[in-house]
Amino acid sequence: MTHAHTHTHDHVHTHEHAHSHGAATPHPAQAATWSILRMTVAARLAAALAVCAVLWAFVLVAMR
């Protein structure tokens, strides 16, 4: 008894990208709406203290 079947084993992988460019032409700089680098030292310190306070609040709530 012979059993013959045919089917293809084609594996097509397409990798389409929205755009492409070489290393010589990088993306243009985008205007940042907010940047920590533009903050004053006092503002950075206040932000760091606020983040620290929030993290400590999480720790204290978790310990209860």
C-alpha cells in the first residue's frame, strides 16, 4: 500500500518596519516636555525627597 501526500514546508517570515535609516542619519532630536536635567538642584532634591517619602510609605504600609 502506498501512501502519498504532498504539502509544502514553506516558512515565510516577513519583518516589516515602519521606517529604516542608517547609522549616519540618526533620528532628529525631539523637544522634551519635561527633563530632570533642566530642573534646578533644589527642585531635584525636592523630587528625590518626594519619591523617597512615597517609597517609605509603601514600606510602612506593607509592614502593617
